[in-house]
Amino acid sequence: MWSPDEYLKQLYDSKDQMREHVLGPQHWRERKGEVRTKLMKALGSLPNGSVSLNPVLLERTEREDCIVERVAFATAEHLRIPAYVLIPKQLEARAPAVLAWHGHGYGSREIVGLQPDGTVDEGEPGIHQHFAVQLVRRGMIVIAPEIIGFGDRRLAADRVKDPKKASSCFALSSRLLLYGQTLAGLRVYEAMRALDYLLSRDEVDPGRIGSMGFSGGGMIAALSAALDDRIQAVVLSAFTSTFRGSLLAMNHCIDNYLPSVLEYADLPELIGLIWPRSLFIESGMEDTLFPESSVREALTVLERIYQEEDALERLQADLFPGKHEVSGRKSYDWLAQRLRA
């Protein structure tokens, strides 16, 4: 009788009713702008984006089917980001390109087939499935930035810890809140700066840009595409859900929580800001972090958004037999086909 469970339930229900009142019954085309504005507010203040990228090439290696570059560029004053760029050997004059966002783990190396120390991973791929490698094999240039808070971009106090187990998410999130910023907002901002860098490369076709994110990287892929129309096709792996079914049902990393966002929109509506561009949802049916029932509930909302505007063929989904992991059994080829169309 003393637990606050019922309070939290009623809070969600009341905010759900408030969202209906604020958004009203109008079609998605009419209310999309307001939801986008509220998302930008929830993400908090962002750095000044006028800083020059000043990119540098750190290293360049050759693999059997691609060239791998490690580059670095500025995103804001006092912030530089390293990234791997995978380039197919058989390259078109100007090729489609994909932003690849890793989830919680040891960082960008985990999706480009490397161990934490940078050596080649000869073993079975983990839950990330080296998905950047899978994408470059399909003829797309892939950039895999190191998300702030992971791998080489952890706070100094965390760099001595095992990168597979220790991130800087909590420390960064809590400290940024004191300045009216959120870690999610900073990551989304850096995603758009990574796109600026990608488009500066001569071999990239600016009209064929995609994004793929896994788990926490799915949030970055979703929200950056929601705010940046330069991204034409998006794959979200192990992320799509409702807030009630996932973030409010269990403890997630603090970097997933956006202040006041539930007053205006649930997660499927935030993802729906990608409409009318192409969107692919994949999720494991045994994923306990983003349960199947919640994924299906979110898909129902997204289908309604896309169907309202005659764009349902641009929304695809694959609920595969698996856990919290990347599948790719349909999403890799779907993304390649969409960016070649």
C-alpha cells in the first residue's frame, strides 16, 4: 500500500490524456511540427554548431572487401569525435552512405569488426553483429562514430575501467542536466555534425543517405533523422517501443530519458517524425528490454501515421526470433535497396 507504483501509472495515464488534448485529432501532417518542436525542447540546449569540422585522417588500412579509415573531426568547441569510415573497394562514382550507431558496449569498434584494443575480431560477432561491416559489403559507404560516453570518449575517470562494462552515461547525463542540456541532445547534435562530415566527402552521394542504430544507437538514429531531413532511410534495431512498455517498465540507462517529453508525445510519435521517409523496424521477439508486445503497439501507431499519408509502403518491420541483438536478415538488404532506388 506504500509503494508509488499506482502514482506512476496514473501519471502516465493523465499525461496520455493531456497529449491527446494538446495534439488534438488532426492528421499527422498538421501536428508533426508541434511534436518536432516539443522534441527539440526536451533535448535541451545544444552546442554552437558553427565550429569548423577540421577533419584529420588518423589511419588507413585495407581489408579484403573494403578500405577502413579512422578519422576525427570537431563537433563543438572542446569536442572532437573519432569515427571509422568503411569504403567499398568497388565504389560507384558517388555512392550511398550510412551513419551507423552502436549501442551500449565498447564503442564503434564493436560494429566494425574490431576488439576494444583495435585488433581484428576473429571470433563470433556479439549482439552488434559487426553490422557496419555487413552494410559496406552491400556497396554503401559507412561511418561509425564513437558515441560520446563510450570507448575512447569516456570521461578520464572511466577510461581505466573495462570498456565492455563501464560507460560514462550516468556521469555525463547528470552533469549536463545542470546546464539545461541532455546527453541525448548532445548525441543527436553530434549525429548531425557527423552527417556534415560525411557530406563533405566527394565519394558520398548527398541524395542517398541512410542511418542505422542498435539499442541506444537506435535512439540516436531515430531522433537525428526526426530532426534532419537529409537522412532518407532509417533502420532501428532493438529500440522501437512505447515508453510505458519499456523505459517505464524497467530500469534503462539514464541517457534514454528526455525531460517532459511525455506531456506531448510517446516514443512512437517521436519516431513518426521520420515520416514520410523510409523506415525499417527490427526487434527480437525475446528481447526483454523492448518487449514484443510493446514493439507491436508502437508499430500500430507508426502504421497509422504512415497509412494516413499514403506512405505505408515506406514502413517495413521484421520481428525475428532472437533477443536484444541486431538481426539484419532483412534490414541490410532493405537499406541498400532504398538507398539505390
